[in-house]
Amino acid sequence: MSEDVTTDAAAAARHVRYGSLPERIRFEDMTEVADAGADGGGAVSYNPEGSWNYFSCLALDLGL
């Protein structure tokens, strides 16, 4: 009998603490539409000589 009371008390405590699920968010509210610039977002130019700086390579770190 005491297990049922404990389970009911635990369930009641969870319900008080967490209540119910939050309201559902529509997909349209989760997305944002932004216009791209005239340059197509190419404000940052690509530098092929410096592109190796962004990758980690053990052989490069060891100087091989």
C-alpha cells in the first residue's frame, strides 16, 4: 500500500514541477526568410592559398 501512495505522491510532485507540455510552435514561426544581397553573399572572398589554415592535419602539425 505504501508504494502506491509514494508513486502517487511522486506523480503529483512531477505534475506540480513540470505541469504540462508547452504550446506547439508552428513551422512557419520557426523559420525566417531573409533576402540575400546583390552579390549573392560573396562579401567574404575565397582565398585558395590561405584555405589550408582552416583544416587540422596531423602530418601538417608534425611538419611532415
